[in-house]
Amino acid sequence: MTKTEIKEKILKGGQLAIDRLLEKKRKDDAVVVISEKGKVVRVPAKELKK
């Protein structure tokens, strides 16, 4: 397996984890804490794009 293939798998796995987390947060009607332009922001998960 090449470094490029490993990198692609890591990125794909990270994106999958984020997608699953956001889906769970949407179902639970929870907020997500993110950084926007260096500031900590709380956003309702339902407001984030799918």
C-alpha cells in the first residue's frame, strides 16, 4: 500500500466519522461546537448542511 493510498483511507475514515457524528447530533437535536474564524461557535446540528 502506498503513502497516497493510506492518506486517502485516513481522510475517508475521518470524513465518515464526522458524517456519523453529525447525523447522531441531528437525531438528538443537539448542538455542535466548531471554530469559525478563530472563535468558538455553538451551532444547532440541524442547521449544518448534509
